Amino acid sequence: MRAFSDGGSTPPASTNYLDTVLSYVTTSQFESERTLRQKTRPISWIKAARRNLEKFPEGARAVCLTALTIAAEGGKADVAKPLKGLGSGVLEIALPFRGNAFRVVYAVRIAEEIWVLHAFQKKSVRGIKTPQLEIDLVKERLKRVKEVCEEERRTRSESR
């Protein structure tokens, strides 16, 4: 409970209690939102993934960007699922949209960023499995991003 200027837990008679409570709730909400903003991680892109995402229909693109924003804020969207075979921290946004299937693959455990590794429209009509060609491309991009981030980390630590 919030303490008032006299040190007690009840409001002074001259203070509108409802105004005080609303002020406290609003302040708490603002502090929570500020804390949330501080925890938001930047999103970095492989250029080809960004170009491919821009080719998605507007509605599919909006859903994918919302899912990435949720990830950057520390959550996991309903359309995101772990991508099997690539270790923990690599997720795939699997989005059925107007009879098509769109995918965005991102990594959450590289440095302090969310890395978008690949975006594509799934062409296969045989099941929901991500095609091996796409998995191989993601593996190669993930390896390259990890190497670059590690090199940047070493360079920063040597310059200190």
C-alpha cells in the first residue's frame, strides 16, 4: 500500500482518495511500461531475409513483424515455434495466410539481439515440415552470424 506524506496508510482528509489511487496506478503502469521498454532487445536482419519479408503480403508481413516485436520484448508469439534440429533459441514463425504458408526464422540467443535469419514463402504442399534446403540455408546464416558476433565481442574486449 502506498504511504502518504504523514507516514500513515490512509489519505489525509483534504485529499481525494480516488485521485490518489488513480495517480498511483498510472505511475505504476508508466513504470512497468518503462521497464518493459528497457528490456526490449534490438532486432537485426540478414539483408536477404529483410528483402524476402518485404515481398510478403501486407497482412502476413504485419503478423510476422508483430511476432518479432513480441520476441524482442521477451515473449513468444502464438505463431512462433522452436525450429527442430538447430538447438534452443532458434524459432520459426509459421504463418498460414490466405492459402499460402509464410515462414520467418529468427535466433534469440545471439549476443543481445534478435537476429532474423531467413524469411520465405513455403512452396511445398507435402506436409508442414520446413524444406531441407531452407534448413541448410538457416544453418549457414546462423553459423555466419555467430562468428561475426563473436569476433565483435572479442574486438570490444581487446579494446578495453
